[in-house]
Amino acid sequence: MLIDQWQYELTIWIWLGIAAGTFILLMFVRAPYGRHERPGWGPRIPARLGWIAMESPCIIVMTVFFGIGASGWNLADPTGIIFYIMWMTHYVHRSWVWPARAHISGKKMPISIVLFAIGFNSINSWLNAEWIFSLHHPYPYEWLYSPQFIIGVMLFITGMGINIKTDDMLFALRENGEVDYKIPHGHMFKWISCPNYFGEILEWIGWALATWSLAGLSFAVWAIANLVPRARANHKWYLENFAEYPRSRKALIPKIW
Ligand SMILES: NC(=O)c1ccc[n+]([C@@H]2O[C@H](COP(=O)([O-])OP(=O)(O)OC[C@H]3O[C@@H](n4cnc5c(N)ncnc54)[C@H](OP(=O)(O)O)[C@@H]3O)[C@@H](O)[C@H]2O)c1
């Protein structure tokens, strides 16, 4: 345990306040990476390297807490092990598999964005790890049978499936070496412009339910704060850049928005 419970809770409430501020900011300023990358944000590095650097802290921080706090693969703590596997499945994919498979050769990303994301990911991973492997460790064995845990894990797996499948469909739009953008079709793209974000948000809502924690809730709120404004910007970008873009398609929530 690095801090007391009350210090920890105060930190999360401040963290939630920063998420709310970030949401408002991102409604006006598009984070400058991917299709919204633009000059004026300082020196840049290859995007692939940026993704690996900014997501890897999630693997390191969670593994340190898992190893120290929970003493690793301790079968007396099956819930902790399941949370560790869920987290690692997402972040090994996001940090190492996703950047290796994305068709982003030749694309750049500002170092400022990478540093911001390293800070965010380190704090977010610490808050979640601190709860699961220290302050609330171990979850009681019965938690495995609770509706929150079962529904949360199902949402997490469903969200991850949608996120990976639709990211894959975006990768498939480009031949090796291509960097331009095309209109995606099929799967949830029939209804919305950003099903990968929809899947990601579902994943972290599932995580919040399964862990039933302020840390999990704050991560779901951060995912919404980051991805709702970006879905809005991406959707607008598609409409502005493709005259033939399907007008019935929504940004993030099928049939609604
Ligand atoms: N939890 C969070 O807070 C959070 C925050 C940000 C991102 N993420 C996740 O990180 C992943 C990547 O995010 P992102 O914002 O980069 O997603 P994105 O804009 O949808 O791009 C995903 C990948 O597909 C490519 N791509 C997108 N649209 C394309 C099109 N129309 N034609 C051809 N290629 C296209 C992108 O290339 P370019 O890079 O060249 O645009 C990128 O490699 C997503 O799974 C997202 O959910 C999570």
C-alpha cells in the first residue's frame, strides 16, 4: 500500500474532475494524432514507436503490483488473477500487437501526446492496481459469482471483441505502405463511424462493473472523456472528406448519436 484509503479516494475524485475538464477541452481541441495530426505540437516520433511507448506503462505498473501486492499467481486470489489476465489481454494487445499490425508506417505523432499518454496510463494503471492488489486485496471468493462480476466480464469480452474486430477492418482498408483513408463498411460500421471506440468504452464499463470500484469507474469515465469527443471529430471528418459517406450513419451510438 502506497497511500491511505482516504488519500486514495481523494486522488480519484480529483482524477475524475480532471477527466471532466479533459472532456470539455477535447470537445474544442482535437488530440493531434492519427487523422487529426497537425503541425504546432512540437517534435514528432514515428507513430508506431509512440504507441508502444505510451501504452507499455500499463503492462509494467499492473505487473509490478500483481507481483508485489498479490504475490503473483496466488491461487487463493482467483479474482485478482482474472483481473490481471483481463488487463494484460487488453494491454499486451494495445501496446505491442496493435502497433505491430496497424498500417501506420511513415506516420508520426507528437512527443507531447506520447508524454501526456504515458502520464495518464501510469496514473490510471496505478489507481486500478492499488485497489485490486493492495487496498481491496483479496476480493472475497464469492465475488466470482456476483452479478456485477459476471455481467462486467461479459461486457469486457464483448467490448474487446468489437474493438479488435473493427480496428482490424480499418487496418484492412490500407495496403502495406498506404497512409490514406477510405470509407469502412460492414459489421458495426453499418450504423456508426467509430465502432472501435464503442467497443473500447464497453470494455471499460465492463471493467468498472466487474471490479465494482471507484478506480474502475474513473477509467470508464476517462474512456468516455477521451473517445466521445474524438468520435464526434472523426464522424465530422468523414462527412467533410467523403461526399458519398453514408448520411444515416451515426458517430458512436447506433441510431442515436
Ligand atoms: N481508452 C482510451 O482512452 C483510448 C484513447 C484513444 C484510443 N484508444 C484506442 O486505441 C485504438 C486506436 O485509436 P485511434 O484513435 O487511432 O483510432 P482510429 O482513428 O479509428 O484509427 C485506428 C487505426 O485505423 C486506421 N484508420 C482509421 N480510419 C481509417 C480509414 N478510414 N481508412 C484507413 N485507415 C484508417 C488508423 O490510421 P491512422 O493512425 O493513420 O489514422 C489507425 O491505424 C482504438 O482501438 C481506440 O479504441 C483508447
